[in-house]
Amino acid sequence: MALSMVAPADSEFAPFAERSVACCSPSGLHRMAYREWGARDNPRVLICVHGLARNARDFDELARALAGEYRVVCPDLVGRGRSDWLRDPAGYTIAQYVADLLVLIARLDVECVDWLGSSLGGLIGMALASLDGAPIAHLVLNDVGPVISAQSLKRIGDYLGQAPLFDTLADAESYIRQVSAPFGALSDANWRQLTESSLRRREDGRFEMRYDPAIAQSFRLAASTDIDLWPIYERIRCPTLLVRGEQSDLLSRETAQAMAARGPRPRVVEVPGVGHAPMFMDQAQIAIVSDFLRA
């Protein structure tokens, strides 16, 4: 297990640890990295799981804000961030992610966790929360639901795995601002943090995106038709919050309204001026999550 403690310069920010845990797929073992904020003996655990091509660093601001109350754990799904890539890209599936995250929960040695899942992270949370005996006490679904249109999947597929190499951070930030424009009006500092955490430097000095381009293969196989996961959603029983970007093309307002009347009957909050998906980088969006978890 890799471990490094990072002591923040500003004492108001909680320290975090960078750790990893060994997981298994049909093609062998892989290492899943995660960031852990707050006290390790805090029984209140919040797991934050990122979107399809994102990584654990998306939750830095939220984790800093909540680490005084929670042990906040932010994994890099396999194939993303600091985690290993799978030998067989066909293994990038919901079932594999669920299995990996159950290993992580076992490592944390807690009976139950709260869960915040953005996009893909929300689909994983739905799948896990639908199981008998699921360890999820509270579920936050960020701009995702049981119905996803092929049109919105196509938009994501058009850029997934297609990012160019970048000569400079400025070039990379310009690209990320373009493809991630639905995140809304983030600050310059937020955009720079998202850029730096999304890249790794190659031996030739240029920058590339910090995810396995092969995740696009399994994604495109599933993206040719609408996705309907209502049977999974309707088995969820834990208290649930649904957060929707007002301009989202992945979670329609009609689907959100239907979700409010079915399954766990979540509270629904719509974030103005944002598409897919809210990033919880400002205090107003962070409060949406913290208010729900404290209720």
C-alpha cells in the first residue's frame, strides 16, 4: 500500500492521505488509489466517486469543507487518476467498479458509508445501493438517473479518449474549459486545479489526460442506445438526494421528476446555470450536500 501524508500550509484545511488498495479483475490484480481526508477513526464515512473521465481530485474542495465532520474518501476508479489501468479494457464495467469499491469499504473497516456519486459514480452508487444488505446509508446522485439518452452519451463519446497531447498547461486548460463547459461558471483557480489534476507529463515533456483511453471502448459499446435502469433504481431504499444541473443533457427534468415519485423518492435540488454536472466547488453547492447529510 502506497501512503503519503500531505500537511497543508493553511491550518484551516484538513490534511489528507494518499493510499491504495489491491483489487482483482478477471485479467489480474490492479491497484486502486484513493485520497482520504479527516480523522481515520471517524465512523462517519463519506465516499465520493467521480465521473467517467474524471478523478478523485474533483472533490478536493468538498472534502476540505466536510473533513471536520466526516472521514471523506475519494477513490480514483481503475483506469483513472493514480490508479492502475486494466490489462483488458472490456473490464471497465459497473460490475467491476462495484467490486472494487466493496474492497475499499472493507479496507475502511466500517459497517456503512454515505455515498456521493457524480455521473458514473452515481450509477455505481445506484447499483450498490440496490443490493440487499447494501452498506450505503445515504445516497447523493449528482446529475444522473436511471434513464440516459443515447444523444447525451454520444456527446460524451465524441471527446472521450480523443484528447490531443498538449505542449503547455495553458493549451490543456483551454481544451478542458471547452469540453467541460457544462460544469458552469467556475473560478479561474478552479479551472486551473481541474486542469492540473487531469494531466500527467510524458517523457517528452508534453501533457496527456490522466485516464486510460481504452475506457472509451466499453463506453461506446453501451452508448448506442438509451440506458434504462429503472428496475435497479426502484430497489433503492436508503435516503437519497438527487442533484440536477439546470441545463443538464444527461439527466432530463422529466426523468428527475419521475425519480422523485419512484424508488427512494429523493429530494430533488436543481443547480442553476449548470449543465452536466455540478462540481461542488463553491460553498452553495457544497451546502446542498452537507445539509442533506446532516438532516
